[in-house]
Amino acid sequence: MRYNLAKKPIAMKYIVKDDESLLKKLISDNNNAKYPWTITPYWQNYNKRIIKILKRDGLSDFQSNFELLKGFISNAYGCIPDILPPNNFIKSIIFKAVHKLPFISNIFGFYRELISDQAINIEKIQELINVDILNTINGEFTYFKPPKGICSGNPIHTFNWNEYEISNSFVEYLSRVADFYKKVNPQEVKTLLEIGPGLCWSTLAHISLNPYLERVVNVDIPSTLYVSTQFLKSIPSIEVVDYKKLLEIGIPKINHNKVQCLQIPTWELQNIDLEFDWAHNAFSFMEMEKEVVNSYRDLISQKVKKGVWLLSMVKGHKPNAGGQKSVINIEFLEKCFSSSFTKQRIDIINLSKKFGIKNQDSLFFTK
């Protein structure tokens, strides 16, 4: 177990490298993308904020950058939380000026120390839970092999399990995918499409648990896609095809020695001439507009042969959250996908309930 709050040396082969030309290309082409494949209102400010941080800080320490990861929900728990300035430029200047006043700076210093101690204690508790989950998965899956390099990007909190270096963030997604494969034969999932994969922890979980997996196609907005693409490139056992490479050479043939990860922005999915066994989305359809979800449903119904697994909050977000026009609840998603797939009444939640995911958050469809 290691809780090192200072930056630590990283093995050269696991360094997450910057690629300014890729980020620039994603930003440029996003500006030319047409609705419904552009960034929805909910994510516009988020995308701008992340790009600003990426240009300032780079990716070498992204897993310990709280300002960067706080928009990734659970993944930020691996960082030491900090007091962040407002996004508004004028408010930010005022915040920073007040922050430097002698008395106020002492208060902020005390608060930082307090939340740092709390974060470390939470990580220790979570590690105990995660070790139990890892042992359970290891006992239930004959093939369980996490790829080396999942702790690249310098996470502050890591622990050793069976000679693997593991981060707490990874285990939550691993538990979800383990629950999935308890109901779906891994041999039936050789190709996978995921909409909104975030940092691609679920991709790494599928690779850890499914020896038959050949290709994963991940679709996301520019800022998030860039981070996950460079993260996956740091992992030696994965063949990553980024957006630039796709435009230059097209889709390579599957390399049976490595899982191929095709990393594409939202507007490119309609141009991808591939079929998939399964599709997955976790908690991001509810952040889109209804017509955008319908557009994804139409493409998924054309490209996916076997099934779809969705996770979403039952009631969706609060009305008008992030400028969203209409609330996307679980009832809407059920009706939306039932037009092309058959809903299955299958309880697939077991290990992931330890992370607050409930049966009613899950929708399971087959063709």
C-alpha cells in the first residue's frame, strides 16, 4: 500500500504523453461538427474547462490532478481535493486575491489539511472494500488479468494486489463489468461499442475479464476523448487507434495479439462502417438531449448485433441542469431503446452495488 502525496518517479513505458496535434485536431473538427453530434449544452463549459487545464498542466500527472478529474465523478476520489476558483474570470481574480489575505490564507491552509486527511482515510477504507472485491472476482473468473500500466498518470493513492498495482478508481468499473459477465458469456462479446467511456476504466475492466475481446470503439467529446486516448496509449498491451490515425489510414485489421481500441469523437461514429456485439453507456445519455439520444439509438440499432447495457439515474438530472432542455430519465431510455431491442428483466447488479449502483439504474436489452 502506498500513500505518497509527492510526485513519484514513473516507469518510462507507463508515462502518459501529451499530443498537442491530436488535441488541436479534435478541437478544430468539433467546431465544424453538426448537431446532433456536437457537444450538448450540458458539457460545453466542462469541455472548455478541461481543455484549458490540459494546455496548462499536460497529462503526465493527470491521475493526481483534482482540478482535471473532478468532472469524472468517482475518478477524482483518487486525488487530494482542493479549493478551486470559480470559472468566471472576474470572480476567479477576486477569489485569488482574497485567498492571499493573511487571515483568509490561514483558514484555507487549515481546510486543505483537513480535507487531505479525510481523503486519505476514505481511500484507506475504500481499499479494504476493493481488495475484497478483487479477491471475489479472482475466485469467480478463471481469466482475470488486469493490464499493466493502469496506474500511469501518477495517481496519489495506489495499492498492491497479487503483484498488480491497482488504483481505487479502477475497481468500481471492474465491479460493474464483472457483474455484466456473470450474465453474458464473454465469448459473445468480441467487439464492443461504448458511448461516453470517460477515462476508459470500463475498457480496461473488459480487457481484464474477457480474453475473447478483440476490438473496443469508444466515443466521446474532444477533451475527455483526448485524455482517455493518451491514457490507453501508455498501456503496452493495447493497440490504440486515435482520431488522427483513423483519418490517415482508416480502421486497421484486428491484431489478435492486442485488443484494439478505436478512439473516436462523437461526430465520427456515423462514418464508422463496423458492427458490434454489444453497446454500453453509463450515466451519460441522461446528460444529453432527447433528440441526441434518439440519434445514438438509431446508430446503435444499425450497428449492434446482440445487446445493449445502459446505466442511468432513475429520475435523471435536475431539470435544466447544465442548460439541458429536457430531463432524460430511465423511463425515457427504456421506451427509446425498446423500439429496436427487447428489454430483459435481468438482475445484473451484485458487486457494483457496493458503489451505490442499484438494480433500477440498469437497463438490459437484447436483439
